[in-house]
Amino acid sequence: MAGSSSILITGASKGIGAAVALRLAQSGYDIWLNYRSDHEAAGQVARQIEDLGRKCIVLPFDVADEEAMTGALVPLLAAETPYGLVHNAGIARDSLLAMMRREDWELVLNVHLTGFFLVSKLLIKPMISARRGRIVAIASTSGETGQAGQFNYSAAKGGMIAGAKSLAREVAKRNILVNVVSPGLIETEMIEKLPLDKMLAAVPLGRVGKPSEVAAAVNFLMSDEASYITGQVISVNGGLYI
Ligand code: NAP
């Protein structure tokens, strides 16, 4: 593990974000745990992190709300520059384009893509000054292939991939590595209502993935062993997109 330190994970009260937080805590990182509304779930994850002997700072704010985000993070950044950022917070508001409401387009873009812009912009200056850092964006197979019923979500995830590649080029000389982890179908609340029996036919490994299987890829990208990897998309999708 490179030096001190803390990693900010957005959307870590449950699902993939919670698994990432616990995996990184096992690797020795302290965790800045963001989420939006589920205080009870976030508290449980925080206790598990503390049981692992790591510190956890719980940070409820909406990643699309710049004022709330800066209000929570700026005081912390005055004292410490986190080693890493995992932008994982996400929601889906699926419908066919013909029926998609403008508010669902804007909401999904705001959380995934504007959230990634805002949180990366806030952390990148201190990371540049520190001459080190790792950023991992959690995208989706939908952002690589497109997905019917997900014009908003696929556009947001595709935008995150392009943004991450651009940032990787900007900050490589400052020893900051930026990568994307792109999950396929992962067992969380987000996919509870999907027709999984039908969808699994498209997954060569024939099953949904576990949040811990995504967390393992993020943990690798945060490790010293990933020191020559930047601007890449690592897909954790059971072969859904090859
Ligand atoms: P999840 O179980 O629904 O958890 C979503 C997390 O994001 C929660 O902690 C939630 O906080 C937080 N969140 C939502 N909106 C937020 C906002 N505006 N500001 C801050 N936090 C916010 O979802 P998941 O399946 O773990 O998904 C995590 C990420 O993986 C998302 O970016 C998703 O698009 C991506 N992904 C998931 C799958 C999958 O199959 N599950 C596949 C590909 C990609 P609260 O609940 O506390 O409000």
C-alpha cells in the first residue's frame, strides 16, 4: 500500500460500493464513505470497517449537489489528501427513449456523469500537489455496448469511460492513475426488478456476479501492483461483453 491513507468511495452504503469499501479496508485503507440517504445501511458498513481496525468517516451527500459535496469534503481535504477515489454512486431510471422523461435523463446524467466530474475536480488538485493518487470510475457494460431501455444510463456510463480516459492522459505525469471498472450483472438492489432468467442467457459464465468480485478488481487497481495501468477499462461481467 502506497503511504497513508484514505480512499473516498461514493455510493458505499450498500451493493458494490459497500463491498469495495470493505475490501479496501481489508487492504489497510481508511475509508471516506459517501452515500445519499440510507443512514442505517451506511452505519452498518462503517461499523464493519471499524471492526477491521480502519477509520471510517461517514459522508452523506448527493454527488450531484456541488454545494453539499464541497461542504462535506473541503474541511476534510484541508487536513488530508485521500490516496484514492472510487466514483460508484449510481441509480437507474430505465425506459425506452420514446417514453423517457427529461427529468429521468437529467437525474441519471447528473448522478453518474456530473457527479464524476464534480468529485474528480475537487480531488484532482490536491492529488496533483501530492504527486500521487488513484481514481477508479465504476461504469457498466451498458456504457460499452449500449442497452435498450437505458439511453440515459448508457450515455452516462459511456461518458464516464471517455472522461476517465481523458483524465488519465491529463494527470499521468503527476503519478495519478485513472481507470474504469465496468461491471455486468451484479447481485445488488439495482437489478432486483430485472428479468434475470432471460438476461442470464447472454452471460457465458451463466450467473450474476457478486459485489465482492467487482471489489477485487477495484482493490487491484488501488494496489502497488497496478502501477503501470492507466486509462483502461477492466470489465467484470462474466463474459457478457467480450
Ligand atoms: P445500489 O445497490 O443501488 O447502491 C447504490 C449506492 O449509490 C447506494 O449507496 C446509494 O446511496 C448511492 N447513491 C445513489 N444515488 C446517489 C447520489 N446522488 N449521491 C450519493 N450516493 C448515491 O447499486 P449498485 O448495484 O451497487 O451500483 C453501484 C454502481 O455500480 C452504480 O454506479 C451502478 O450504475 C454500477 N453498476 C451496477 C451493476 C449491477 O448489476 N448492480 C452493473 C453495472 C454497473 P443510498 O442508498 O444511501 O441513497
